[in-house]
Amino acid sequence: MPNTTSAEKALRQNLKRRAHNRSIRSALKTAVKKVRVAVAEGKVEDAQALYNLAAKKLDQSASKNLIHKNAASRTKSRLTKLIKSKQPK
């Protein structure tokens, strides 16, 4: 337990921030998973639309330092590669 009033306030802030970050990270993972599922089901057009949303969430998360910017870039690259591989030639 915190001993000082400032430590109590810091604890409250940390709990609030943790809950906020967890919800955003969960939404991010869901968006990425939806793209992967759409590609697996062969719905390339839907996957492309879902990718646009996922890319936006990845960029927002990277800008808020929720994830590293290179991790966001890497995930976007892998999703793009996955979608391109399933498109008819």
C-alpha cells in the first residue's frame, strides 16, 4: 500500500492508465485478428477494408507509445504481404 498521498494518487493514475491501455491494446489485437481471419476465409476485399482500419489503429498505438513504431510497421508489412499473397493474379 502507498505510504504518502502522492503515492496514493500515483497508484490511482497507474490503475486508470493501465485499464485504458489494455482496452486499446485489446481493440488493436482484435482488428489485426479480423484481417487474418478474413484472409484465411478467402475474403480478400473484406480483408483490405479491415486492413485499413487495423493500420490506423496500429499507427495510433505507435504514436501514443502503446507499442513501438517498428512493431507497428512490421505488423502492417506482414498483413499487407498476407493480403497480397491471397489476391488472384
